[in-house]
Amino acid sequence: MGEPATNPVLEMTGIRKVFPGVVALDGVDFRLYPGEVHALMGENGAGKSTLIKVLTGVYEIDGGDIRLNGEEVRIAGPIAAQKAGISTVYQEVNLCTNLTVAENIFIGREPRTFGKISWGTMRKRAAELLKRLDLDIDVSEPLSRYSLAIQQMVAIARAVDIQAHVLILDEPTSSLDASEVEQLFRVMRRLKADGVAILFVSHFLDQIYEISDRLTVLRNGQLIGEYKTAELPQVQLVERMIGKELATLESLEDKAQRSRKRTAAAEPILQAKGVGRTGAIAPFDLTIHQGEVVGLAGLLGSGRTELARLLFGADRADQGELSIDGKPVTLRDPQVAMKRGIAFSSENRRTEGIIGDLSVRENIILALQAARGWTRPIPRRKQDEIVDKYIKALSIRPADPERPVRNLSGGNQQKVLLARWLITEPRLLIIDEPTRGIDVGAKAEIQKLVAELSDGGMAVLFVSAELEEVLRLSHKIAVLRDRRLVEELDNSAGVDAERIMQTIASGATS
Amino acid sequence: MTILKNRLFWPAAILLALLIVNVFTSNQFITLQDGHLFGTLIDILRGSAPLVLVALGMTLVISTGGIDLSVGSVMAISGAVACLLIKDLGNQNAVGSVLLIMAVAIAVSALLGLWNGSLVAIVGIQPIIATLILMVAGRGLAQLITDGQIINVQSSPYATIATGFFLTLPVAFLIAVAAVALITVLTRRTALGLLLESVGGSPSASRLAGIRAKRLTIMVYVVSGAFSGLAGLIYSANIKSADSIYAGNLIELDAILAVVIGGTALIGGRFSILGTVLGAILIQTLQVTVVGIGVPSKATLLFKAVVVVVLCLSQSAIFREKVFGRFKPRPAVRAEVPA
């Protein structure tokens, strides 16, 4: 509506949320005005999802206050949030696809006459509601008949109909194609015009600039600032999200400059030509040589992980040609890649890395044992020998091979995973975010290790959100943006953080 | 204190308590008679053999995060196949033929396990549903094999596996011991145990470590099938007939209970063979004790349930904390409590 946006509908001040050992939100302010699309920006672990969960009543705050329409409120749970007019639509649609569109919109609050559900009224009102969102579909069809985009809009329609003043869209576009995104944006604009305040989270920078009016940047649980989208150039946004001032970044890099010489005659180990996977990463070309560290740079959700997974067969490529040592291969599953000397350590340390119940020793020998098959166990004495060696070499603490790995710190778990792969003596080591969420000391040790391995002739594909790290370690840097490999740079004198940020922000090779 | 923390302490303590009750309530707890051992203890060991066998297979299945509900039906089918073939023998006492027939029955059971495993690993049906199919259909299959009748056999070599003695010990007990030894060697002397625990602990992490879970999954269901088949033979040899309705009836629940008492979590991962054996013998002892102390037959199931509830509560750290923690000054002397 035409009201001037003088009073915020939602005002959060000094929000603090502490988890054991981590301050997830540290005095964060956030304001949301009626009739605006406000983007919440930040890298992984910045505190975006914590803030949203505070707002939706999933977490209770440890400090600060929340005001809705000027009144202080305590959001005790998701239902309380809904009653207060805050609705959320998540990336995965939380609807029942086996029910009809109308049922989904009115589930739990069906229009009744004398206790009996009046189906006619329900369908009519559902159709009207969707028409307001420019959506003309048959509401008596099961939801599963429609595309994900439509399902998402049904979820939005439901949210809006529950008198939402505040609508939270958490990564709604991540699985939509371009035309579907356009459709979603139309709906968002319509709602905006109706005075709904929309909090929008997306990893696609272009979308942020297309749809949002203002944005708030978080980093490491702290508020970096609130900006008008139109007044903040993309490069500066990226800089604020990643955190290092350009100057600091450069000086760090100078200090850590290491010899980047490599034999020009080195054989390529892996060559990808037009390899891609629909919905995950656009076709890309990439060559990795012996002894070379290739860094993957890009924001979260830019396709870094997706690219790395294809090269290990963790996900299957659906197009392109991949060859290892010049011979074409199809990486059907990880075992095929392992046989060719490729190792992969996932970014999801907990769910795709360690087996928490098993001991450090068992976790370390797991991949080697899997490659040998169950009938050829590694003799216990040999296991102890290998494990002791790597516990020492990587200084895994505590140095107790029989302790369940779940009791180790994140950094030490990461080292256990590195040990798991190093004992298989790979020729190409793919490591996805090996330094995320671990302490500074462990981080430096892992970086040193990567450098040493590469000097010893191992090829490394190094994936990290931290530009500084990528710059320090890589011979070659592949930059990704919006699930596309946009540029490949030789990490020579002319390349610095600014140069890469430019590419991340604009996609252009200027 | 450390021994109290061991997960197997309470099951072992309750087993011991039940055995002591039996020393007083039974006429003969253990004696040497007619050249072999005899008494309640021996009855318990002999009677627990089928449950131990079934629970061993169940342990492996559960360690991968699965479950096998069809074990009882496989027992019935195995007994039915064996009795049908033995009945048609010219000489039911021919040792060679009877052994061959038992091998056939076990092979059929292993095939049924292969069916379960394929449904779970290849078709991707949830284990509880996949094995429910055979649980229901298998009993029908057993009745078809026996034509709805109870098939009686008069084969002394067959009866030996249930009621015979060797070196003063019951043959059924020795079979169970051999099976425990076999599974222990199979899982702990090879890398099988590690890989199973890994798959059960985290399927996605295991896949990325290069473990091909499908074959392992199929294999554990085959082992479970084969062991259930063997258990079915012992059951049927004991009553010298194939009873397709009551053979292995509800044994899946006792087997799952034995596994859980033994400290293997139903969600998969770490498993304990010793724990399962302890659990199975505990359940059998409980059954014998109920009869021994003269609980009326109508109340038997209820009595059993009460003991199981007490046992499960004793294993729950939260429960122990709540009950015992309340009467004690907070931090100090918790160590004394359970003693």
C-alpha cells in the first residue's frame, strides 16, 4: 500500500544467540519495512539461518529484543510466529504433495459450515487467492501434479493468507529455472505492492540485485551493515560478505607467497571437457596436472562443491567427457574414481566424512580397507603402524587411536579425514572446505600439508570459501559464479583478491 | 565403577540373578546323569540355541540399520522342507541323506534371505516392509509345503540336532557355539564387521569412502536367512515334526529384543555379538524361570514384559540418573548408588 515506510514492521535490536562454544549472533540489528524486499546476505556460518530461526521461534534469543509493529514480542515457537504474522517458506517446500492445492492452502483451518468442511468454499477461496498471485491453476488437482515453482507459490499463497505481514523466503530460488524465478519474482512484487515485508535469502547475486530494495550483511554472527541495494556495488558487497579488506588480503598473500614453480612438462592427470550436471553445474572444461594445486573460488552456492563432486563420482555427470591419464572414464560411483587414484574429502564433515561411532583408527583405515574389500583385512599391526604414523605426521589430538572420532574437535576430525585419504596414496586429492570451522592452528597445519603434498607431486583440487587461502595455495584458480565456471586464472603476479572478487561479482572477465 | 558403566553389566547381573533363582526352584540345576550333563541349566542352554542363531543373524542385519521380520517364517519353511523330504526317505535314519536334506533346507533359507536382501538393497524397499512381505507370505508358503498338515518324522539322526548330546553337552548348544564362533571370526577377523558398522553408522559417509554397501547388505540378509533356517531345523527336530503355524512364531521380537539388550542400537552401527548371545540366553532363562517359580500360565507374558521393562530401564542412563540421582546429594556419591 501507499504508506510511507516510516515505521518498520519488524525491528530486532542487539539480538544475541549463543550455542555451546559458539556465539552464533552477536548483537545483530535487523529492520524490515512494509512493502520492501530485504535481502539477508552472508557466507556460510554468518548467522543467516540462526537469525531466521530466531524470527520463526525455533530458537529462543539470549539477548536483545524483537518488536513487531512497535510492540515488544517474545516468539515462543513456530505457531506463535505464525500467529504474530510471520510466515516462512523454506527451500524444501513443506507441503503435502499428495493433497490437493486447495487442501494444502487451507489445511488446519478449513472453512466449515456446521462442523462439516465446505469443499466448494475452500476451492473457490483457494482459486481467488492464487489469482491474486497471477496463478491460474486447477486447485482440485493434487499438488504433486505441479512444478516445484508452482508448489512454492502455493506455499507462499498459504503463508500470505494466514495474514502474514512478514514473509520469509529462505532460498526459494535454488532449485528453480530462470523462467520459474521470473514467475516467483512477479509474485513477490505483487505482494510487495500489497505492503507485505519480505525477507529474502538467496545465493544468487544477480537475483539479489534484481529484486531486493535493501540488504543486510552478516559475517561471523556480527552485523556488518545495512545498505540500499542500488547504492552498494557488487564488488563491495562480496568484500563485505567475505570480510577481508582488499588491502589486508593482499598483504597476507604477500607474506605467505610460496614458490609456485612447477615443471611445465607435468602430465595432465585429469581432463574435463564440457562436463556438467543439470541443475547442479553448467558444463565446464578443467585440466589438472601432476603436482598442481587448483583452487576453486566463488561464493557459497556458486557450484564449487557440485563441480568437485562430479570429479569423484560422488554425483554423476550427465554430460561431457572426463579422462584420467588421457583415457576416457565414466565415474559411476566413488569406487571407480578411487581406483584411478582420486580421493575426495567432503565439506560435510559430519554427515559425509567421519563415522562418529567408530574409532580414530577405524576411520583412518576405512577408505583403504574399502578399496581392498572385506575379505582382505589390513593386519592389525600394519593398521597401528599406519595410524600412529599419521597421528604423528598430522598431529592429531588427542593421540589416542581407539577414541571414538566423534569426541575429537572439528579440526582433528578433518585431519583424520585427510589421513584416511592420504593412506590410499592418491594422485589427485579433492578437498572441499577442509578448513571451515576449525581453529587457526589446525588451519595453518592443513594449508602447510597441502603445499607439501603438491611439492611431492600430488595434484590437489582445493575448494574453499576463503579467498585468502585459495590465493595462497593455488597454482591455478577457477572462479565460479551462479553454478558456472566463469574464468580460469593462472595465479601469477597480476592476480590478487580484487581481481577474483571482480570476477565473482560481475562474471565478466573484464 | 567402570564395570557398572559397561553396557552388558545389567543384563549379565539380571541373568545371574535369574540363574540363582533357578538353583533354588529347580529340582536339579546341573548334574551328570546317563553319561551327559542334565538339569535346568542344560535345558536353558539347549533351549536357547534357536534364539541365539536367529539373534546372531539379526545382529548383523540391525548393524547395517536394517531389520529382518521374516526370521520366524523362514524357520517354519526350513522345518517344513526338511520334514517333507525326510518323510519320503526309504530309511529315515540314513545319516548321509538327512544331512543332505538339512543342507537343502538351509540353502532354501539362504535363498529367502537373498530375496529379502535384494528387496532392500536393489529395489530399495524399507527393510521393515521388505521383510514383512516374507513374514506374512512365508508362513503361507510353509503351510503349502506341508499341505496344511503337521508332518511327523521318525528320524533319529534328525532328532539328534535338537535332543542329542556330544561330549556330555547338548548338540543344539554346540551348534549355537559353533555359529557364534563362525560369526565372530567372519566379522572380527576380516574387515566385514568394520564395513558393516560403517554402513550402519553413516551410509552417505561410507559411500564416499568407497564402500559398496549393496553387496554387504544382501549378504547380511542371506546370513540371517541361513541361520534362521538352521534354527528352524533345531526347532522341528525337537518336536520331530514340521509345525508351520507355531514354528518360530513371534521369535523375531525375541531376537530383536536380544540384540537390543546386547547393546546394539536399532539405528545401526556398532554391534556386539557377545551382547546378543547374552541377551538371547537371558530371554530363554526368563522363560524357564517363569515356569520354574510357578507363575500361572495366564500371567506368563505379563511377567516377562515386566522383567523386560525393568531391564530396559536399567540400561537407560537418563532413567538411572532420575531415579537414583533424586535420593542422593547431587555431585558426591553417585558411585555408590547402583551397588
